[in-house]
Amino acid sequence: MATHNLKHALFCAIVTVVIAYPILGLDLVAQGTQIGLEGATPTTIISIFLAAGIVFLFQLFRDNIMGNLGKLPKLNPLSGREPMPAEKRAKVEAWVLTAIIVLALFWPFVVSRGSVDLATLVLIYIMLALGLNVVVGLAGLLDLGYVAFYAVGAYTFALLYQYFGFTFWMALPVGALLAATFGMVLGFPVLRLRGDYLAIVTLGFGEIIRILLNNWTAVTGGPNGIGGIPDPTLFGMEFGRRVKGEGNTSFHETFGIAYSGEHKVIFLYLIALVLAVITALVIRRLMRMPVGRAWEALREDEIAARSLGLSRTAVKLSAFTIGAFFAGFAGTVFASKQGFISPESFVFLESAIILAIVVLGGMGSQIGVILAAIAVTILPELAREFSDFRMLVFGAAMVLMMVWRPQGLMPMRRIPISLKRQE
Amino acid sequence: MLEVQDLSMRFGGLLAVDGVHLDVQNHEIVSVIGPNGAGKTTVFNCVSGFYKPTGGKILFEGKEVQGKPDYKISRLGMVRTFQHVRLFGQMSVVENLLVAQHRHLNTNLLSGLLKTPDYRSREKRSLDKAAYWLERVGLLELANREAGNLAYGQQRRLEIARCMVTEPKLLMLDEPAAGLNPAETNDLNQLIMSLKEDYNVSVLLIEHDMSLVMDISDRITVINQGRPLASGTPDDVRQNDDVIKAYLGEA
Ligand SMILES: Nc1ncnc2c1ncn2[C@@H]1O[C@H](COP(=O)(O)OP(=O)(O)OP(=O)(O)O)[C@@H](O)[C@H]1O
Ligand SMILES: [Mg+2]
């Protein structure tokens, strides 16, 4: 037992050094046109060996440490409490949600422009994650190319503006519907696939869209992207200093207030907020409708679902289509927010992050997914100094979550349905 | 109502079902028995459309259905249970029954989002039907439990209720008594009889529990190694020499 532990601990310590040393202990330095390799500062190297030492000690006494952890008082004093009765809990939830939405409506007027901008991004990710939650969390279809539909939404707006002068409001439904159409088109070839195979094909689809955007230079501008995408207008009022569109007026002049760059940011935030709330409400409703139950039935047992007369084709396609629809929404808002888009914004990493949000939040759980979207978007911004280690921290967080709470932050809870006794 | 003619099903080199005949009339309970691996479940899989039979004909209410996709066959009114219970485990008990009534609900997205009167009335009807069947199989108190957490016997009953809410004409049960205790088997016996008497469904039954089979079947078909061995009333089958030999040989 002891020798086994010692061997194992030694092995773990060596692995730590082998992994950490090349990554942290060596730096690439430009020397003229060449690139040279330099050792890092002594402190870094000392920390690496310290870390290895800690890993060694932890693994050596692992059983004792983990055993004692269990005896510690529970971190959360509320964890042992009786759960609230279902009706009361639903009421409390409804109140809290309303309060949050009202707060979110007034909040941008008191904080800095940067925060509002970040909050808009959070809302975009919430829309994306809620949409992907339909496909992955409810229908159980592992989609690794979800970013493609986001790209379709964004590029629809950009291209329609560039070639036909579409405004945000005209492009919003078109972008969402086109993304939904792409969702359905992708759905057909993958109808028979499941699990790993489905993941690979959707991954490929995401890459195809990105590469297409990158190489179809004549239309999409390729890697240079498309710029000058207009901001949304409010009943024909623009938020810029000078009016650009024909027949438009300017917001600050109409209301006789001084021009401020913040108006535009806040307006976009409010649009994103409304769209995110609509997304959440619509999907919440869908979950309680026959189509939502069919998604879940397909996830739980496809054979049983078919034996009850559910058509696999219809159910899967509806999940892909509806999921993609909301990605199209998010894409249009994103294009308008950035003012400039390029294929860079729609790489696989985005799909992975959205998927991570869904998994972290708890598959199928809307509140969980929303919380996770907030956390995953905001935390990296708060910890700017550690931006080099962003992916490392992200990975570690995922691993820890999977170990301690594989069901996600807030796992999905079923809504009780009251029945009347029949005669 | 159901007529299976000369059905055969080949898996690679294995002829799992070979020339099986079956027929089920209105208001009748027909059992299929046979030793393990005889091909009973395979017959079910062919009839319910999970497998495309390699030969033979399957007629349901006079129309050929062999090779039709499973969900279409189920919509014709032929619904089955599985040898290994297949519930939607993470969904609640009542949701399992609502999924099954998909066809009777208003599935139009807009009517659902707007809660049109038609949507509501159909939703209410399906909830009432779910409540009725839950009561019938003694699961009403557990309506909001996760289906996967039910006891085994309860899961079996839920699976039958889930078939019944689709209003089938023919119910196909694959070893419904497997894993049940004698009291539960007795309840099942009465439930199946009542399905026939009170709800006018025909039943096609695969079962190893001989007392149950002999008790409730109107007719029995025996299959051995994929081939039909005998068929007739319970008494005929009980006295058939081939059947006795096959069962004794197995034991
Ligand atoms: N999908 C399949 N692929 C290959 N062989 C199969 C397949 N399904 C069934 N078989 C084979 O067909 C034969 C009949 O199997 P089946 O499941 O129909 O038997 P059964 O009569 O239902 O037996 P049991 O009483 O044990 O349920 C078996 O030898 C089985 O291995
Ligand atoms: Mg079987």
C-alpha cells in the first residue's frame, strides 16, 4: 500500500514537471529574425518544482487528506435543508426572475460604458447557450458546430447591409430564419447519426461554414471581414453623432440632449436584453409543449419514442432548426455590436465555449445555463492579469466541475404537473 | 386484424425467424411462446417495424405493413412494450404518458406558444387521460416522480399505461411478467384481461410464465428455433407432443 502510494506520488510529481517545465519554464524570444529559447526566471522554475513537491505530498497522503475532507463541516450551511414545496418554489423563482429583469433594465444607466458593453456580450452568450441547450441539453444531440449558425446570423446582416442596405431590424428576422434554414439543412445528413459521429459531422459543418466565409473573398471579403455594419435605430433615430442613413434623424437632436457615445451602447444592451428574455421565455414555453417533451423523449430513449409514433426526423430537425434560429438572433446582435465581423469570430473555440456553458450550467436547465454564461463571460474579464492562463483555468474549472458536480451548477428540475383524479 | 404470413428474418448466416405464421382476431389474446432464443422478440421487432423482415407478409387490418417505418406502424394502432423496460427515465411519470399522446395533441408551434383554445382543450384532455390510466395502474400518487426511479413492477405497469394512452387496437407485450412477484403477476393477469374486455384491444403476448399464458390466452403459437412448432388453444398446445418434447428437451 505505502510503496504503491510512493510510486504513484513520484510518478505524478514527474508528470507535473514534464508538463509544466516546457510550458512555463521556457520562453520563446525573438532574436532579430530568429527565435531563440530562453530559460525563465529562477522564481518560475522554483515555483514549478514547488508545485511538483505539493503534488507529490498530496498524492502521498491523498487517502488521509480526502478522508478528512469528508469530516469537515459542510461548506454550505443550507445544504442540509428540506427543499421548498414545489408551488412555493415556483412563486419565489418567478419573483426573483422578475426582479432581476427589472434590475437589468435600469442597471446600464448607472454603470460605465465598458460594463454595459460586456453585459451585452454576456446577453449574446446567454442567447447562444439557451439555443444550444435545446439541441444538446434537451434533445441530447451533441452539436460541436453550433457557431456556424451564429456566423450565418452575423454574416446575413453584414452582407444584406453591404449589398442591399438592410437595417438591423430588417436583418434580424432574416438572419434568424436563414440560420434556422441552415440548421434544418444540417439536420438532414445527420439524422441517423448519434453521439461521437454526430459530434464529428457537426464539427465539420462548423468548419465548412467558417472556411467558406474565409475563402469566398469576392462576396464575404475573406479574412478581412466586413466592416461598417450599422447600429440599430430606434424608430428611424440614429445614435451616431452624425446621421448616416437616408431619412433618419438623430437621437440626441430629436430629444434635445447632448450627444453621448453611451446612448448607443445602452440601446444595444437593451435590445440584447429583450431578445435574451424572449429567447428564454419562448424556449421555456417550448419545453412544456409537446415538441419539448418529444425532444427529451428522443434523448432518453429513441427506440421507445419511435415505438410511440414519434418521427425521429421531425423531432431532430425541429431541435436543430429552433436551436439555430436563436443563434441567428445572437449573430445579428453581435454583428451590430461589433460593427465589424470576420471569420476569426466564429472559430471552433466559440462552439466549445458555448457547449462548456451548457454543460457547466446543467444540461436542460435554463437558470443554470444563464448563470454559467455570466460566469464564463465575465470571469476572464475580471482576471485580466491571468489572461495567458485563461484556457488553463477554464480547463481546470471544467475538470473540477465534472468531478464534483457532473450534473452542472443547477441541474434541470422537472415541473410538477397537477392531475385531476378521473372517475 | 393482424395476419403474419410466412415471416422470415435472417441476420447474416443466422435464420432467426423462419416461416412463422400468426394471426390475431379482434377481441382476442394470442400468446407466442418458445424457449430462449427461439425468435419471439425478433417476430415482434418485424411486426412493429423495427426490423425489415427478409421474407413474408404482415397485414394489419388488411393492409400490408412490412417494411414500413416503426413510427408509422405505431400510428396505425399497433403499439408494443419491450422485453427490457424502455421508459423515458429522467422524465416524470405523467410526462411519459404525455409524450405518448403526441399525436392527439396540437403540435403546432404557434398554437402552443399562444395557448390557443384548441391547444388548451387537447392538452387538458390528454392530462385527463393520463390521470385516468395512472389511476388504473395504481401510479397516480407517483405522477410527478422520475420514471427511472420507480420500482421495477411500477415501471412495467407504466409502460403498459403509456401504450394504452395512444388508444391502440393491438397491444404487443414482450414478457410483461418478467421480474414480477406472484402478486404483481396476478394483477397483471387481471389488467390484461380487462384491457381486452373493457377497452376492446387485442393483445399479442410473449411470455414465459406458463400459468399466466394458459390462463388468459385465447390461442397460443409456439416457436422453436425460429420455426413454428404448434398453434391452437391452450389445451391443444398443452397436449401437443412436439411442444412437450421441445420444452422437456430444453429443460
Ligand atoms: N439484431 C440482431 N442481430 C443478430 N442476431 C440477432 C439479432 N436479434 C436477435 N438475434 C438472434 O436471433 C435469435 C432469436 O432472438 P430473440 O431475441 O428473438 O429470441 P427470443 O425468443 O425473444 O428469446 P428470449 O426468450 O430469450 O427473449 C437469437 O439467436 C439472437 O441471438
Ligand atoms: Mg425476447
